[in-house]
Amino acid sequence: MQDPRIRIAAAAVLSLSAFISLHGAAAVFLWWVVFTPRCRLARRFPLVLSLVLMIAFFSIVLEIFGGGGLSYFFRMTVILLTGMWIYDEQKSGEFLAAGVWLFGQKTGFELGMVAEMGMQSLVSVAADLERIRMAEEIKGISWGVRSLVPAGLVLVHGALVRAEDNAELLAVRGYQCGGTLCPKFLTSTSDIVAGVFVVVVLIFSLVPVSEFFILYR
Amino acid sequence: MSATGSFHEGVHLVSGDVGCGKSTLALIMAGFFTLSEGTIERKGIKSCILSLQFPELSVTGLTVAEECASWGVDTDKILDSTGLHGRENESPLSLSRGELKRLHLACVLDQEYDLLLLDEPFSSLDCREKARLCDRIGYKKGDGITIIFTHEQNILPRVDRIWEISGQALVDCGRPPDAFFRWRHVPPVIIRLIASGQTPDNLSLDDLREAECRIHG
């Protein structure tokens, strides 16, 4: 999907649809199968697997103590897949462009820049995590539960240092509020088709399933 | 980037501009990245240690003492050599970048290895610490293969061979002092000495001082 406006809106609406109802989550999953390049996720398979396992753990806890764990697992997994898709497709500067287009040069610029910084931080955290695992391998430490606390501390420390550096840079350059940007977008036919189906998915998720399946009543 | 070459016992210097691929080459040599083409043959290399550019990413201990222990080195000896006695219970992340780099390098250089890869070992160190590190590398000479990846231009150790990454390829400049005439990244001080008719024997401060003395008679 080329147009970041449709992509961001699609991700928000799909996440909402998956969250609203179980059949909505099923529709989002179908949308994801049809409209996203799923093979790219294969490259991130270990990360996807570890996140799915984490969701599975909380789902089991929920199922045991309150029920609805299976529904939670399916909906959260679909939201995760949507998140992975937008993370994979997003290019630097697109949040800024979409923010300015939507909310203007002041508030939009601010929101877009915050989103860009968030994405940049995610990329840096992923790169740091890769280096941390290398360092552990060099030291002969196998990755496990005991690695989580030191690795987490290093990641948080790195994120705080980068945030401070960014804040200093903005202050030194005299940044106060807003900016100037003339965003340009490329919209393909497939973007529009995918966008229309996102709306269909939302409507489907809002309508009770019994309205579709008469036998269910 | 393409690289062809044989690294024999001794100290090798790989120079190049920032972002030219030195760290990537170091990670490939350490076996963390796979090659798109070709092979790496390691003869007689049983142990390999890579010192990552950013020392905080190598931190796995919650205290300075734990960090030393994670490398399997004598904590007291390391604290003595780095001047960190009395700070063994502090978090390694509370140390300054220079202090942490000193601690990291002391732990790395205390290991037994056949292949030692140092990625930007001089970054974050002051002149005195850089000189100390050069002495330490010289002292370890004969223990195997040491490869230093750096863009440092002022304080360097005595090396056996100089390489540089130029035009996305690894170039063997040869042994000093002959290498100085083929080396694109030759330090300005050596250019000045050669222009004065005195070519230093090697890169260390002693070699440069000796060449300087020859100029002044």
C-alpha cells in the first residue's frame, strides 16, 4: 500500500474492528491475508512467534480465571499481525506527512514528529536488541529469562539517552512548535480497493453475527 | 561491499570513513552476519572475541562487579587497571561512556583468544587512555590475530598490516612504512613527516616522535 494516509487509517480501523468482536477479528484476518504481502512476515518469524507466545500466555491466564481467553488470543493475534504489517510498510517521514495533511502545520506537525520519533525509537530498540544478543553470545551467555532484566535496563537506558539527545538537538536548533511541510502522496487503485474493504470490515464487525447467520438465532 | 584477503598473526588495522562498512565487516568476521557470496576460512582459530563499538550494549551485569564476572575475569585486577575501585556495586550504566569503554576493553583484553576483533576501540577515550590502549594492544601482540576497525587518525598502535575500505571494497595497503604510500586514509601527521623527508617506521606515537626527532636532527 503506497498511500500512508490510507495505510494509517486502515491500521487504526482494522485494530478497532478486531477489538470490537470476534467475527470482526476474523474479517480483519481475511483482509490481512488478501491485501498484505504476508511473506515479509516470514523474515520476522522468531519475533512474531515470541509475541504470539506472550499473548498465548496471557490468554491462558484469562481463560482460567475469567473466561474468554480464546477470543482474546485470536483478536490480539490479529491486531499483532496488523501492527507488524504497518511497521513493515512504513517509511521514514510518512507519519509526519500524514500528520500535517490531517491536522495542519502546527498540531499535525507536532503529532507527526512524535510518531516519527516513536518509530525511530522502535527501530533503534530492535537494533540494540540484536547487538545485546550478540554480546551475550560473545560472553557465552544463553538467551533466557535471566537475560531479560539486564537487557531491559540497557534498552530503557538507550531509549532515554536518545530521547535526551533528540530534545537537546531540538532545543539547540530553536524548535518551539510546528513546522513547514508540503506533503505529497501517491495513491494507487489497489490502495483505494483495500481502503474500501477496510470500511466493509468495520461495518461487518459492528453488525451482530446473528444478523448474518439466521440459524444462529 | 566486497572483501578479499588473508589475515595472519599480528596486529591489523582496518581504516575507512564513518559508515563505510567497518562494523559490518567486523560482524561478518565474527560470524554474526552471513555472506551473500564467498566464504571465510578460519585456520587455527578456536576462540574469537568481538568488542562491539557501543560498550553499553555489551552490559549484562547489574553491577560493575557482576559485569566483570560476566566476562569471567578477575574483578579486582580489572577494577585496579581501570581505576574503578570503590564503584564495584554501582550499575555499569551509571558510568560515563569513557569509563564504561575502559571497563569493557579491560575485560575484553584480559581474555585468551586466537582472533580479537576491536570495533572502534578508541571512540569515547581521551588521549591518555588511547595511548594506554595502544600499549596494551602492543603488549598482547603475539597472542593471535588482532584486527582493529577504526577511523582514528591520531593515536594508533604499532601494526603489522594496514587495510582500508575504499569504494566499497577492502584494500590491502601492505606493511608499514611502505603502506603509507598506498593508504588513502593516511593520518595527516604522517603526510607531514613524509613531506619533510622522514617516513616513520610505524604508526605508534614512539615511531612518530622518532621520525620528528630525525627532522630536527
